[in-house]
Amino acid sequence: MFKRNGIISCALALIIAGALGQTAYAVTTGWEQSNGNWYYYQNNLAKTGWIQDSGKWYYLNPSTGTMQTGWVQDSGAWYYLNSDGSMAHDTTIWGYYLGSNGAWVSTASSSTYTKGKTASEIRDILKRDYKFVDYNAGLLLSPYGKDYHDVIGGYVNYQIAISEIDDNAIKMNILKNDSETTNDFKAILNMIFPDKTDEVYSIVQNFMSSGVQQNSYSFDGKTLLLYNGGNSQIYISIK
């Protein structure tokens, strides 16, 4: 009898609340997936930046709140986020050591520059971590195992195409202008110019918006050649 009365009482309470125009909403806290992206909510509000969940750290895009993966830069430091979004730490990724706080530990001194990786080393890293496909026409960056596509064909689903890579040069075609592509491009630049990644990236950005057709720059014994390919595409050759 007590249980039944309790049920009746609850039902009456809900009816009264409805009659008064009150609606109860579930409070959302935790991970939610939308349009293929992951977001973290706390009391119905999407979080941004760094969050800790179940003892692991995650980085959410400061503007959109989407969970990030791969290399990200925050406050001047580089971090690597695993495929599940969790921050890597106390390990080596792409030949770069990440400390206990997850930040890349640079061994460069102020009087010398760190020697960048050779093109063959970069090729091995990209094949392993970015699922490069080797076509007769060149190499195609196909992140996260997306459908493979001929490098000569449509670029719409891809971010960065490598048309040539050897110990004398690496040629890249930047196909998209979004945060994911930016992080991947910076990671590649960091392999080539460990001490000047931000400086080189800034030069590329300024070139893209300048309308200039081509230009060249020298860094650490390497030559950076930039070509405007039109349609928001840029060709980069590093010799």
C-alpha cells in the first residue's frame, strides 16, 4: 500500500507541476557526440580548452569546443592528443619526447638550432601516423583512414598532399584552411624547422593573404619556396 501511495503521490506531483507550467530538464554533464565531433558538457554548457576526465586530459577547441586529436599548440607549447583525444605524456611521439605534463621537451639551445629531420625520416613518420598512400603520381595525406583517392583527382576530402619527398626536397600542397589542417601542417613544419615553426608558419600565412604569386626564404640552411596555386591552395617546396 505504501508503494502504491508513493506512486500516486509522485504522479500527482508531476501533474501539478505540469499544470503550473513547470518543465523538468535533464542536466547534461559529460561527453556528447554531434555531427561526428565530440564535445564535453558541464551543467549543459559546452567546455573549451583543457579538461580532465577520468584522470586523463583532453583539449577542446577554444572556439568550437570540439575535441582535438593529433598535435596541438597551446600557450607556446606543443602537445600530442591520441586518437581518443587523451593527452600523451612521458613518451616519444614522432621522435619528440613529451614530458610528464604532456608538453614537448625541446633540447635546443639559444646559440644553436636543432637539426630538422631528413625527408626520408619525415616520409616514414607520415606513412606510419597519417596513412600515406604511395601512388605513381605522388603521396597523399589521408588522415584518420579516410577513403583513399588518387592524388591527381579531387582534393575535396583531404588536407595536405605531398607531390614529392626525398632527401633533397619536400613539396606540399595545402588544400584546406581549417584548424585540423593547420595543426597537421605545423606538425610537419616542426619536423623540418624545429626552432622556427611559428616563424615559418607566420610567413606562410602572410604569403597566402598577400596575393603575391611566389616568394622564397632561407632558414637554417634550407630554402622555403612558396607558390600561390589559387582556389585557396598553396604549394610549398623546401630544399
